[in-house]
Amino acid sequence: MPAYMIALNRSVHDLQKLEAYWKAAGPTFEGRDAKPLSSYTQVTPLEMMGPLEGVVLIEFPDVAAAKAWYESPAYQQAKRHREGAADTEFFIIDGGRVPAEERLPHIRNRKA
């Protein structure tokens, strides 16, 4: 099942460093069957918890492939350019859908 890497750029502190990161990060996807779906396209705010400068959405064949890319020495080297350049959140999500009655088991199973 496909998985998606999502990066939320909340704020930029050093555009020059961020541009160096973009240049270094691009080649790290080569040979990884990664499919860029969206990269810094226009965001239409609906319900947001704060500022958002940009979003990146990349599809991978599965979570293992996405984690392998993120943990790769090539990406970890590229990621150094981003340090201090921007406040960014990264996460990987599985494609698919969990039925409503099965969602949030860690909360449902709490003892009152």
C-alpha cells in the first residue's frame, strides 16, 4: 500500500540555507520509486493551527521505502542544510482508511 511523506514548512529563518537544502535533497529521491505529488504549490487555508509557508507531498511504495529514504545517509547529509533554516514538520502516513470504530485505539482504551 502506498505511503506518503508530508513536510510542513511552518516558517523560514534563512532562505539561502533552505534553497541549499532543496538543491541537496532533490537527488536523494533518485532510484527510490518516489513520486512527488506536490511541492510548494498554493495552499488554500481552511482550518489551520498556525502559519504555513509550504507543503511537500511525496508518494512512496510503502512506509518502509519512505523510512529508508529518510534514514538514508544521502538524505541525512542533505537534511543538515535545513537545520536552522526553517521550522518544518516531517511525517509519513500509510495510504488507506481505518474504519471509524477502529480509530484512535490508544484513546479508546484509556481507563476512566
